[in-house]
Amino acid sequence: MTTTPKVSLRGLYKIFGPRDKEMMQHVAAGMGKPELLEMHRHVLGLQNINVDMQAGEITVVMGLSGSGKSTLIRHLNRLIEPTAGEILLDGVDVTALSPADLRKMRQEKMSMVFQKFALLPHRTVLQNAAMALEVQNVDTATREAEAMKWLHRVGLKGYENRFPSQLSGGMQQRVGIARALTSNSDIMLMDEAFSALDPLIRTDMQNLLLELQKELQKTIVFITHDLDEALKIADHLVILKDGAVVQQGEPQGILLNPADPYIEDFVSDINRARVLRVKSVMTPLHDPSMLDKLKGKTFAGDVAILENLESLIARSEGDTSLHYRVMDGDTPVGELHMRDLVKALVPRVSSTA
């Protein structure tokens, strides 16, 4: 069964410059970003982006500075107009919307959380959180009641009458998240939302996002340059380089099977034991009838399918001879030999080395 994506990008291009449409012929003929800039003084921001973003999932778009990730997210709500391609939201091409329909889409279907918080300094925390509904002309009592609910959920109960300047950076970003949730939109766009925060606060915010997502199942598009962050929160990971998609897919799969030397270099320094989970390195039972395969075997114990490898290494005390049964709840789903775990911890050597 196929699932219709919540958002689809089809053949999306962005060329910055006064003659962007004209430049498409050069790009179509194979001209790259450096050549386009040198010969025609135009910048190739996005090149043939094809990405599906499923409802209820976190799609993380990452890459180094200048890779095009922030350009991409700003196309979703048409803060930037594409040079070519389609942006489909529930099957409707956003690029074809009238100004009135575009405003309605921005107000009702998409909310945005910014890196620099974007709070109004002269308004209270409660008033900031209620802004999305204020724009929709919801009455004061209703919008403030909804905003108060989400402020409580993000841990800001008792701060509703303070002003942004009276809050820490992490607390200000919580207001930004509460504001996005108050809008009740299907899609949340988060552009480097945690990048300005200290490491410990950033970890808290990541955990808060995952906690809320488990319940709310929003469609979230999250931009980051931090691979650890991407691997922690992504359901679907898209890696950009020079405006093009280098690799996309399930994060654990990308880490174990990088598509080219660029990705190999990208993931080479990651703490694989902390990021990889048992499900990625176990030997699965492909059919329930194969349960008999596990009977009669001696296991060192049971391990949860979503447990990370670091915790299993600690439990095993590094003994590579041990053998575990993998459980999904109360159901056996596979087995894991510690020797296979150790092999997964060794990154593939880049062919460019």
C-alpha cells in the first residue's frame, strides 16, 4: 500500500539572479554551481530536488553552510519563489496558489519556528504564543486559552505574563514552539530552531520535540547542520550538497550504507554506538513462522529493538561472544550477536582517503 505524501517536491530548482528562467537552459545542459556563478553571475541554490515528506513524520534536511537547506524550507511556504518545479501540499501545487489562498495556507496549514526565536519584545509570553490565532481573527479569550494550554505543555506555566527579555534562550524557543502548536497547523517548519542554544538546553529541546511528536504526530520539516541532531530526531533524512540531494532515506540506513565518499566523510566521526539502534544491526525474523528458529537457543538476555548500541555494550561489558534475543514489546523479532554489533561500529573508509 502506498501512502500519499503530505508534501512533495518535484523537480524543484532555484536560481538566484535577474535572469533565472533563462539560466535553466544552462543548468539543464549540465552546468554546475561554480560554472554558473563564474560565467553568468547567477547562483544555483537548488537543483532538481525530489523529496517526499510523509504525514506524521519528521523530515530532517541537513548539509553544510551553503548547501541549500534554508533555501529549501522557505520554498514550502513560498517565502522564496522557485525557478522551476512543483511544491505539492496534499496534492495541491503551492506554486499555483493565488495571493489570498497562499495567505490562508500560511495561516492555517503551516507554522514556522525560527532560529532567532522571532518573538515580539513588547508582547507578553502569552500574547506571543497566541499570535497565530490572532492573525486568524480568533477572539481573545479563545486564543489565549489555547496558547495557555501549549505554554503549560512546553514547561512555561507561570511565565505567561513575562516578556521575552525576561526569559533564557531555551525558554524563548519554548515560546516559539508553543506559538507553532497553538496555530494547530498540520505542518511545522523548523529552520535551525535549536542551533542558537547551548548544548544542554539544545538536548532538552530535542527531547521535548520528540515527546510532543510522539503524541501529536505533526508533519515536521527540520533544518540543521548538526548530524547528531539529525540522526536523533529524523524519520527521513535528506542530505544536501551544493543545492542537490546527495542521499536521502532512513537515518540508520544512511549511516550504515553511505551512498558516496561525501556521505562517508560526513558520517565518519559520528558516535555510532550512541546513534545506531538494535533494529539496524540485528538479524530479523522475516516471518512469524520462523519463531521456532529461536527456540532452543541460549541467549544472554532480551534486548529492546529500539535500544541503542551503547547501552547494550555497557550491559554486555564488551563481551563479543554474547548473543541476545531482540524484542518488540513482548514479541521476539530477531537476534543479535555482539560480534555483528562490533562490525557495525566500524565506519566504512572513504574512497577519497
